[in-house]
Amino acid sequence: MRPPDRRTLLTTLLAGLLLLAGCTSTLDGPGSGTPSGTPGECVAVEQATVDPFRDDVEPRDLPDPPATWNRSSVERYVVAFEEAWAYNEALEVATKSVSVIVGDVSVERRGGVWVVELTTRTNTWVQDRTTGTATATVVHADGAPVPVTYRLTDRALYRNEGRVGGTPSGSPTTTREHRVPVACFDG
């Protein structure tokens, strides 16, 4: 079998680049108040939440973005977002309590995009209902530190979750990477 000729190889390469061009443009938009990335409507991933049977434990609303973006407002918004996101992710039908601890927060501007790296730890307490004279057992779980990287453009917020016990990283080596936004803005 003959190797492909140069024109076939270049055509295939060009087609591949064109297909991938739209996949990364929204992650690295200018973030300067002008729309970035591919045109069209931003559609955020909907977080599947569980509403536990206890009245005092309910899913939390995600925070609204601030009116202006600066280092301080970005940090406050992303930390509040992570607290609500991680809390909702931890809910089970029998959840009695959830605590989310966010730390090691760093905020910087990279190429017009806000990048926030942090570590989150979620602790849970679960206690199922009992019947008769049965004693309910509370199961407590201390969550391991999970590094999370957020990328914030003028149009959307992206969340990349790293390896448990690892360091924050927005690289493709993360174990749970969101290529779709978790929140969209009007721009």
C-alpha cells in the first residue's frame, strides 16, 4: 500500500483543524466585555440535583454573577458558585447535612480570561428513615481535597475538576473535564 500523497494529507489535516476550531474558541475568548467564541446561544449544563426528604436540606441556588468583573468579584463569585455546585453534587435522598470547604484560591487573568484555581472538600452526613423501633445510623464521609479550575469569559463559566488529592489543572489530564459551560451570561 502506498503512503498518502501530500495533497491528501494536507486536506485531511485542514479538515481536522476546521472541525476542532469551534471546540476551543469559547474557552479562550477575550473576556473584555465583547462577545467571544463561536457565535450563538450559550447553553449551560444543567446540574442534576436530588431534593432530600428532609425539609431543612435542599439544593442551593447558584449565585448570580456580579455586575462588574475584577479580581475580588471574580473570587467571591467563583467561590460561592463552587460552594453551591459541590453542595448540590453531594446531595442524596437521605442526606442529613453537607458542608463544603473551599480553599487555596488563586485568581489571575490569562489572555483575557479569568482563571480561578481552588481546592474543594465536601463532607456529608447521611441518615435514612427508620420504621418501628429501629435505630437510624448516621453515616459520615469526609471528602478528599479536589482541585478545581474555573475559566471565566464574558459569556460563560467553565468548570474543570481535577484528580482527587491532586493539584488544580485545566489541562486535558483532568479526570472530569467540562467542555460545556456551567453558567452562561448575557455578555
